[in-house]
Amino acid sequence: MAKTEIPTDIKEVSDLPGVGTQAAEKLNTAGYKTLESIAIASPAELMEAAGLGEITATKAIKAARDSLDMGFESADKLAEKRKLIGKITTGSKALDELIGGGVESQSITEVYGKFGSSKTQLCFETAVTVQLPVEKGGLNGNCLWIDSENSFRPERIIQVAEYLKLDSQKVLKNIFVARAYNADHQSILAEKASELVKEKNIKLVIVDSLTSQFRAEFIGRGTLSDRQQKLNKHLRVLAKLAEMSNVAVLVTNQVMDRPDILFGDPTAPIGGNIVGHAAKTRLYLRKSKESKRIAKLVDSPSLPDGECIYTITENGVEDAKDKE
């Protein structure tokens, strides 16, 4: 049998072998608009999105990868790509220093903790600071907010914006909020986010919270496998969005108490290893005295574990004052 030749002049999705105009439109609707997005997809994803057969989907992915010359590259080139990463200030110099300069693009940052530990407050802060110029700790960009707990409050955004001497109404117009009513809806909103990144100049995607809808819908050990599979797919979409579009993804996570921990803090984030592996930077937040909060860096590919203290005030997230 003759070997199938892969076209060498592939520039768009519709040029891929086995992908006609109709299939390309379906892929485009599902968020697979570029050769890069096809190249990092799995055959199952393309089969579901455009009704392609497994063999056709596999060939399309291979052709996309070949056209992009995907493979090994030297570490110095990766170092150059890392220079494109942007960082968003949290409002606290101590917290910024703990996480290497701020919430970074091209990866997922997870913050978890008990209720009242300031997870959502950190989201409010970064939704505003991402709009600052780069020299002031922002990315000159806008924010996309997936709200699964009905916790978004415009009033809080206004407080933070006015403290930073920004036009609060303009800041509000640059934050695009969608309420997620169930786990499937939340996943769909994440998939649609890629369509808005360039159109709305999105530099930060917030999911508050990542696991609440999954936790509410999948109850009992018998549903754990299904929950983890759906959560894994959701996180893959977010990770792909962060890497392909150079945006920062900030997710909050709920916690549970582990009864098997007899000594030390029994608090553990929901989602297990799936969330742990997907989030590149993990912060554990907890209450301290008065308005003080403690942030512990639990995991990072390049930073040592550590802790810092900051405060939550009417102005937003700030460094802790000695007199408090």
C-alpha cells in the first residue's frame, strides 16, 4: 500500500488532510482555530468537535505538528520564550516576591483556603491591577471572570480601582463576567474564552471557584471517577488557553478537612492530584489576626516554599503594617 503523502503547504486548518470546509467550520466553532490548537489536541477531542474519524483526526494532528516543526528545542530558546511571560501584581510586595513577581502568564495559579481566607479578594485585586501599565505591575489588558459561586461584586472592584486612582467605570467595562450555573456550563465558558482573548485584549482569566460546581454535582465515591475526568478536561482547556494565548489563569479552590491527618493542618484542596499537577503555582491562604492573612507557597516549578503576611483592607490587598 502506498504511503499517504502529507501536504507541505499547510497554512490554515482547512488545509489539513481530511479536513474540508465543513469540518474546519466545526473545529473553528469549537475553538480549534489555529494549527497550534490542532497540534496540541488529542484525536478524541477532534473527533468530538468535528465528527472526524480517528484515522483522519490522527493524520490532521500529525500534519499540523509537522507544519509547525514541533519537537525538541534547546533550553536557551525556551529561556527566550520565558521572557515573554507577564506578571500581575497582587497589591502586596511581600506576596509578589513570594510568587516570583506576581501572578504569571502562560500557566495556572491556584489559590485555596477556607472561607474568608481572601481567595476572592485576590481575584478582585488582580482583575483591576492587570489593567495597569507594565511598569506599574499590570499587563495593559482586560480580565475574563468565570463566576461559579455568585461572588463577583462590582462594588469591590470600584473600591480597589479608586484607591489605585483609576477610572472605576472604565475598569468595570474591561472586566467580562459570566455566571456558571453547573459544571458543564463552566466548561463551555472556558472553551469560549479563547474566542474573546484577542477580541477583548484579555490578559487574565479568573475562575472563582474551580471546583464548587463539580463538588456539588458529583456526590459520593461512585461519581468520583467521572468528576475527575471532567475536571481534568476543564483544566486542560485552561492550561492550553494560558500557554497558547500568553494569558494568566488564576483559579480559586475550595478545601476539605482530612480526618486521617492527626498532627498538623488537616486542610487539603479539592480535586486531588489532577488539580495539583495542572496548577503550576499553588498558594494556601489562611486567616491570621484582624485583617492579616498568611499566604504559603505550596508548589512552584522554580521557587522555594515560603510564607508571607499581607492584609485585606478597603483599599484591597496590601502589605501588612507592623502596628497592626
